[in-house]
Amino acid sequence: MDSFIVISLIKVAVLFAVLLTTLAYLQWVERKVIAHIQVRPGPYRVGPHGLLQPLADVIKLITKEDLMPSYVNRTLYLAAPFIAITMALLSICVIPFGPTIEVAGVRTWMQMTDLNIGVLFVLAVSSMGVYGIALAGWASNNKYSLLGGLRSSAQMISYELPLSLAIASPLLLANSLSLREVVGKQAGGVWTWNVLHGPFPQIFAFLIFLIAAFAETNRVPFDLPEAENELVAGFHTEYSSMKFASFFMAEYANMITVSCMATVLFLGGWTPPWPAEYGSRFVPTAIFALAGLVALYHGVNYARRRDKYSLPVFGVIFLAIAALFLLPMVQGWLLPLFWFFAKAGAILFAFIWVRGTLPRFRYDQLMGFTWKFLFPAAMLNLLVTGFLVAWFS
Amino acid sequence: MSESGVPGITVLETGQTETGARRMLLNMGPQHPSTHGVLRLAVELDGEIVTKCVPDIGYLHTGIEKEFEVKTYQQAVTLTDRVDYLAPLSNNLGYCLAVEKLLGLEIPPQAQWMRVMLTELTRLNSHLVWLGTHAMDIGAMTVFLYCFREREEILKIFEMFSGQRMMTSYFRIGGLALEPPRGWHQRIKTFIDSFPSKVDEYEDLLTTNRIWIGRTKGVGRMTLEDMLDLGVTGPMLRAAGLKIDARRDDPYTSYEKFDFEIPIRTESDVYARYQVRVEEMRQSARIVRQALDGEKMKTQMEALIYHFKIVTEGFRVPEGEVYQVIESPRGELGFYVVSDGTTSPYRVHMRTPSFGNLQATPRMVEGTLIADTIASIGSMDFVLGDTDR
């Protein structure tokens, strides 16, 4: 019993540290990717290639004056960011990142806890997150916030339906609500992943899930609650300092959660796309080695003066990581983690990519899209899957 | 809610809907990301639907028209830059043409071609800012930065010519302010050669984009009659199907020697205005290329300022009054100049396109959604400096 508590506490600490760092650096990645889509360098001043920018942002947000407008509903106004951030961070604890590992003689799963209703837990918690936004909009005593909050509640409730229906079909295939078992059923290469797995490939469910996830996390093209050009900043117009940062972090935490969910439910979680015997264990080495060589090349033929020093260092680090992946003693836990983060990262990249490309929907179009197209499509997909699963089992 | 305590905005009566719910009065601007400067819209909302909209202007009033009266004719050129700060050279041109008409001056053909070329670059500059901000209003943020990439090059060209990026004051009564700099021909040629492919890039992102079409097609509709009644001009009118363009109808500065199309559409919605302006960019690029290739441009440029004495010493303008119209990027820009025979104008009045276009706001947005209001405002392409003067 004691060891359970100790292990859990260690896991919480590790997960919390990793999640918050990822949150901060996801923002750096987003700014860099968007910048390169938009032909500009992005953050470049704070640290090499702006790598310390997240740190600077955190310091700035903490030290900002914390304003509270008059005539707000104080209790709800203060509770809203807490609800948003808590609910956003909570759902990560049922996500399995990898198989069992053995540390100092103790075997444990790379997962906070395996609820037998993991999927339902994630859905429930993410629905609770709407309260944060709706209450923020209502309590701020600002018309823009109110409109943003109303839009957001309507949007998130509407998109929750296709989201849940899209999740239901891979669950039918797995016949379990535990996320760990869902991944277990998909082990064995890309053809057994739910997105391509028979009897009915869940590619449609995957796309519906992604679209609904964009709406759930208020990202472009569904970012109406905070549509800057209409509603100034939407529900968080009146929030400053860390209260604003809480909403900001909640959005990014939600992005990470849905990407992890998509990875676990559709893309086979931590399992490699083809078995390790056929060389999939060398893929990370190859990727990092290539990245290292590219960095070294650009370090030699530098475009900006600072790159002369920073890029060779990055290149050496990448090559070291590439070598690390070849060590048999760490391969056991490093490879699953690599595959998990590669898949989730690809989905996160899609989030950012879309933001750099698409305009924004209008409110009625958004609602029409989910009720007239997405919801029926998800329903149909679930029906077909259900029939086929019953037929073949 | 019916009286706001702000003078001038007591017009809105907060009505009740049929169900008895109250309507909401929303104050958009003067500090709002999408009112393009300092426009203020008092908007009455029923849910997300705009039931009433009252534009409130005057936050950028500078008294420029009055200030004309205490400057000499030549000094006053610098004031015109600051009216429509996105199209400074168009304003320079309108004012200079008006005064030249009073003086009965004929300016050298080389200078005229130069003026055409730079004015068309100004049109590109203005349309690029419009496209960027309009697309950003609808949520496509990348287009904004693409447009500003090209605009930066145009501003560099302006700086090369006049030493200033925005407040150029490069046209003077009688010609140009300075001899063109060395290497200008190559610089503009490089830019204009690559420009059409850049326009293709913007169109790739928007023209066939389902979301963009959904947001703009059928939005901000207005009949041609309504527009004519309200004094709307320029691309908005051409998007409603009227082929009107001062460059063609009432040529000035030898525009009649250039070959260009006047794009028109008949849908009169935000999408049609977008198409018209994008096509105008291509046509402007065509005009700039013709001006570059023109034989006259290859000769020496010394003749550009043979009204040197006029430029430096100042001059008296004969008594009289004159009205000169040009086609600015936003529409019909008119300068009404009255002279009492002294060295400074007695009165200058400007008929600015932004003011006329802005009047269409209430009729265009009432009954639509807030998001459509933003799209419609963006499609008008007004500059508040131009509206308030």
C-alpha cells in the first residue's frame, strides 16, 4: 500500500512536470510553425531560436498586474479560470503513454491510473470544462464576454455529440472502456490500428473526431468564442495576468488531451507502425540522425550569425539522442514513448497548420455544420460499425 | 439604455422583441480590433443579429481642410498625404491636378507617366492592406502577412523615391519633387515581375476556400440604386455592376494612353468586392508594367522638373475655383479648390470616397449577424483619416 502511494506521487510529479513543460513549449512550437508558414522567423531573441521565450512569457504573465473590473460577480469570476484549468489538466491522468516499465525493481504502467471507464471519464471532465468558459463569460459583466461565453457553451455542447459518437465506434471494436485495453487490441502494426482496422476502418470516425476536437478546443476554424475580430477576446476579455494564463493553458492542455485521445483510440497508442523485428526500432534513430545532420549543415551554411553557434549544438544533441535510441537498456521504454509522442505531435501539428491556413466559420454555419452534417455522419458511422462488429463476431 | 450620456449617440432606443426579451446595445469601437482605426459603431443586438447600427465618426478629425488655408499651395501637398494614409500618392495627385488646372499648367509627359506608375503602386499598396486586414477579420491570418510582405517592398520603393515610406509627398505642383533615384527601373521591374504570382498565392488561400466563400458570398448585399443614393463609389460600385472608373471616364495624367480593364461583378456582395479588388491589383500591375516599358520612360529624366522655379519660389494662383476628380483606390476622390489670387488656397474641400462608402454601413449590416457586420465593414475598405479629414 505504501509503495502504491509513493509510486503514484512520483508519477504525478513526473506527469505534471512533463505536461506543464509541454504546454509551455507547445506554444513555442506553435509560434515557430505559424511564423514559418507566414514567412517570418518567429521568436528569435530570447535564448537561441527563442527557446527561452516560454520562460519569459511565464515571468511576464506572473508579474503582470492582476486587474479585477468593478461589478463582476467575484466568486464566479475567480472560480472560472480555476475550473477551466483544473478540468483541462485532470483528464490527462487516464491517458496511457506506454507499456509497463521497471524502475529500481518496481514494475509499473506509464499511466497515472487505469480507470475501467477511462473514456467516459475524459468525456465527463472535458464537458465540465465548458463551465469555466461559460461562467467566465457570464461573470465578467462585459457584453463581449457574455457573447463569447454563450457561443462557447452552445458550440461545445453541440460538438460533444459527434465527438462522443466518433469515440463510440472504436470502443465497439475494442469491446472495452479502458484506454489501456483499447491500445492493447491495436498492437501489431498499422493494419490493426483502429483507423484502418477491419471489419470497418474507422477513418471516418477519426476525421469526425478531429473536426469535433478542433471545435471542442476552440481552435481555428472554430475559434468563435474568442473571435478576436468580432468579440475582442471573447470570454476572457476581462481577465489579466495568471487568470488569463489559466485560460490560455487550459486551451493548450485540451489540445494535448484530444491529441492523446486520438492517438490512443485510433492510432494505436504507443505501438509502432510495424513490428520491431522488421526495423521499426531504427526509425527514431534515423529521424534524429537526419535532423542532426540537417542542423549541422545549416550551422555550417548559416543564414543568421547566431545560427553559426546554436545550430551545431542542436545538431550534436540530436545525434546524441539518435545514439541513445540504439542502447538496448533504454529502448524498452524510450521507443513506446517516441511513437506515442510522434503520433500525438503529428496531430498537434495539424492543429497549428490549420490555424495558419483557414478562415473562421460564422456562428450559424458552425451550428449547421455540426447538426446537419457531422452528427448524422457520426451516427451513420456508428450504425455501420455496430452492424459489422455484430456480423463478424 | 436609451440615453447613453455621450452627445450624438442618443438615437438608439433599446427595443423589445416580440417575446419580451430586451435587446442589447453593444458599443463597438472606437477601440475595437475590426473597426479599422477609430470607427465607432453603436450596435443593437437581438441575440447575434444586428437590429440597428449607427456609425459614429469624428474620432480622427484633424482639421486638415482648414489647415490648407494657412499653407502655401506647395506646402499643402504634405497635408494631402495625411488624409488617406494608405494611399498618399493618390491624394497628392488629386490635389496637384486641381491646382495645375487652376494654373493652366501642362506637365511633361515623362512626369505624367511617372505619376501614373507611382499612383498605381499606391493602389497596390492600399489594396494589399485592405486584403490583408479584411482576410484577418474573417480569420485568415496568414494572408495578412503575405500581403504585408509585398507591401513592404512597395514601401521600400516609395522610400527610394521620396525618402519616406508612407508620407511621401512626392508629387508637387508642376511635376515631381525629386529626380527619380538611380536604379529605380530595375527595382520596380523586379517587383512587378513577381507580383502576379503573389496575387495567385493569395487567391490560392481564399478564392476557392469553402469557408471563405461561405463567409463572403451573399453577405453585405446592397442594391446599386441604394449605393448611388448614398454616394458610394469605387470598387463597391463596380462590384454592383456599374462600370464606372474616373481613369477611364474622365482620364487624367494620360491614363487614356494605357491599356487596362475595369473589372466588374454584379452580385454586389462581399465576395464580389473581393474579386473586383483582386482583379484591380492585377490590372494595376499591368499599368505599372506598361509605364515601365513605355518608350518615354527610357529617356533622360531631367525634363521632369522644368517647372523648377515654380517649385522653389512659390507662386500666385489666379482667382477661380476648380473641381478635380481622380480614381483613388477607395473610389472617387474629388478636390474642390478655391483661389483668391494669393499664394495659399482660399478653401479646399475634399470629396473623399471613404465618407461616402461608410454611409452604406447601416443599410448593409442591419438584419445580419455580428460576424457579417465585420465582413461587410471590411469589404467597404474605408480609412478613417479619409472619412474625418
